[in-house]
Amino acid sequence: MASVNTYLNFLDQTEEAFLFYQSIFGGEFIGGIRRFGDMPPQEGQAPMSEATQELVMHVSLPILGGIHTLMGNDCPPEMGFKLNVGNNVHISLSPDTRDETKRLFDALAVGGTITMPLQDAFWGAYYGSCTDKYGVQWMFNRLNKGDQ
């Protein structure tokens, strides 16, 4: 089923922030808290510091009875992230099909900037991100289900 979620980026405070949100909204994290140290080694990437390995790579917390999900991660500078107030929120879309994901991504990227091309990601999704011509940041995370 298609969905829209809010994605929040933090500088070393994601776990603290999400534990705070969990204390307010209740519920459980979907799939637990995933850390950068859980990632397989990436070609050409220098080894991560122990501190970076402990940072949050991804966390999801359903809120409001599950009709919306807050998602988030830390943005370690050593991995190329540059967090500024204002760039720490993305609209995250999970369209119904791979074709719809590509159509929406391509349309929103026109006149904007592709920050990560659509590609099959190691976590089993067709993933990409872009900033549209108005400065709005979009993430696409279509779980691969063998469809086109």
C-alpha cells in the first residue's frame, strides 16, 4: 500500500529524539533501531569510527494509530553528510509500484538535484532521493516485491 512518511535527520541525536517521541506517542520501532555499524562495507568507503558505527542509520516509529510513520537517522559528517537546520526533513514516499516510483522521482527531479539516483539498495528496496526545484527534499523507498 502506498504511504507518505516524515523523515527526520539529526546530528548524533536520533536515538535520543526517537526515544522522546516514543515516550509521547507510544508504540514500538519497526525493525528496531538500525545502526551504521550494521551496514555491509561499501566499496571505496573508509572504515567508520566506532562512534559512527553506533549512530542510527534508520529508525521508524508509527504514530497516530499507525496512520503516519516518523522515520529518522543520524548524519555523520565523516560519511559525507552536512546537516543544516532546514535540510533535516524529507518527505519519504513508498509508492505502490516500481514504475510509479520512477515516474514520481523523474518528475520531481526535473529542474532540481538528484542526491542519490534510484537504485536497488542493500536493504531490499528501490531507493533514491532528490531535491526538487523549490528546495523540497524527497526520498523514495519502494520495497522490491518482484513487480515493475
